[in-house]
Amino acid sequence: MRAPAVFAAAATLILAGGGYFYWNGQKAARVPLGFATANGRIEVERVDIAAKLPGRVAELRVKEGDFVQKGAIIAQLDTAELRAQLAAAKASVERAIAGIGRAEAEVAIRQAELHLAEVEMRRAAELEQRAAGTKAELERRTAQHLVAGAQIVGARAAVADAKAAKDVAEAQVAQINATLEDSVLRTPVSGRVEYRLVQAGEVIAAGGRIVTILDLTDVFMTIFLPTGDAGRVALESEARVVLDAAPSYVFPAIVSFVAAEAQFTPKAVETANEREKLMYRVKLAIDPKLLETYRDYVKAGLTGNAYVQVAANAVWPERLAPRLPNVSK
């Protein structure tokens, strides 16, 4: 008869111990005063690298998963036709320069002719005044002088026309060079290649996407807070992120955005009760310097809990002090 009593006592102790640990766990999970909490997912800003012009993809220098630095070449479009056009445009520049030389030489010739016509006209005028020359000769020399002056005007117009032709040819060279530059696709951000959407040799249209980059300098968690909490959250307030995949680490963050209008919480929020409420969208940004250190660990879609300071004088509890993985080698 003593065995059942022993078993009953043991069961009582187990239940009591379980209740004690559950209570402690609930106490640890309880949100401290002056803070708000919500669940969310890690999101990474995506950047699509697209071609400005249609063409054939001559080379792809990255594959999915590669890390690329800002300004690195991602892909190269075929430029054989453009380079032929560039050679023709440069030849047009040289031809225009030669045309300017010829036109300026023509101006010099016409100026010499004008000077000679002016001398002959003055001499004819002197002779006519001394009755040593005829009035008809003076009129002929005067007409030659006027013609020489008009020819200078035409020669100078030819110089301006040649210079304009040179400007047009140089503009064509600049335009083709700009098109050649657009044929080299570079990443505007540092990040990781998420998708490679084409293969070398494929022909793409203008605006065709080639690669999608995850911008690892713009990583954030989106959460939703009720009116009572969102109304007390200030921009750049401190926050903490604890990921489900790494619950022993606490990542610091700041509030970078608070929506101006409430909305029904999307289905991504885990609790059905929360989804029924009007909530405010809040973005928690992670420090880019921290992201640079842990860039190999950044993965979009990781779920976790976020804690936000909603009271300026609230003190972070020890369990939410920043704790980061050790990446030293």
C-alpha cells in the first residue's frame, strides 16, 4: 500500500517542478515595462540590375550566392556594332577637323585677295583723280573689292559650318561612348547575388532584368504594433532582435520607420488575435557596420521576436543586452 503513495508524491513533485520552471519561463518571456514586443521576419532590400538598352549578353561575371562590392561589373553586353559606330564617328571628327583647316585657309586666301583689291581700288581712285585713269577702271576695282569682301564672309561661314560639323561628330562619339558605358552593367550596392535571371548569349530587351542583388547594407525587420505602443515609439528608438534560429544572440537595431496610418495586420503575423487588430507597421533597421561584420550570416526570411523601447527612460534588462556571434578567426 506504500507504493501508490510514493508514486503520488513523485508525481506531485514533478508537477510542482514543471510549474515552477514554466512560471520562470513565462517570467523571462514577459515584456519589461517600457518596452513593446512583436514577431517579424528579417527582410533585405532587393536591387534589380537591368539593361538600359536591348542587346545580347556577352558575359556574366557572377553566379548566385556571390558577394559583390559596389561598382563591380556584373555583366557585359555585346558591343561589336557599337564599336564600329564609334570608329566611324571618330573618323567624322577627324574629317571635320580637316574641314576646319581648309575653311580657315580659304579665309586667309580671301583676306589676301581683299587686301589686294583694296590696294588696287585706291590706286585706281588716285589715277582717276589725276585724270590718269578712267572712271570705268575705278568702278571695276571697286566691284572687285566688294566681291572679295563678300567672299571673306562666305569663307568665315564655311569655318563656322566646319566647326559645327566637328561638334556634331564629337557629340556622336560621346553618345556612343555613353552607350558603351551602359553596356557594362555594374552593381550600385554591395550585396549578395540572389538570382541570375539570364545566361550568356541570350538576347534581352531594353529594361530586361539580368541579376537580383540583396543589398546587405539595408537589412531590417518589419513588425506591427498596436496603437498604444506605436504612439509611443520615436524614430531612432533602440530595439533588439532575437531570431528563432539563434535564440542565444541579441542583435541591436533602431526604429527607422513608423507608418502614418494603421492597417489590418497581414497573415504573416503568427497570432490570429493580432491579425484581427488595426496595427501600425514599424521597421527596425540593423546597423550597416554590424551587417558588414556579419554579412555571411544575413539571410532574408528568418523569423524572430523584436523588442522596442517605447519609454525613453526604460532600462534594457540583462537578458536583452546585445550578444553577438563570435566571428574572430
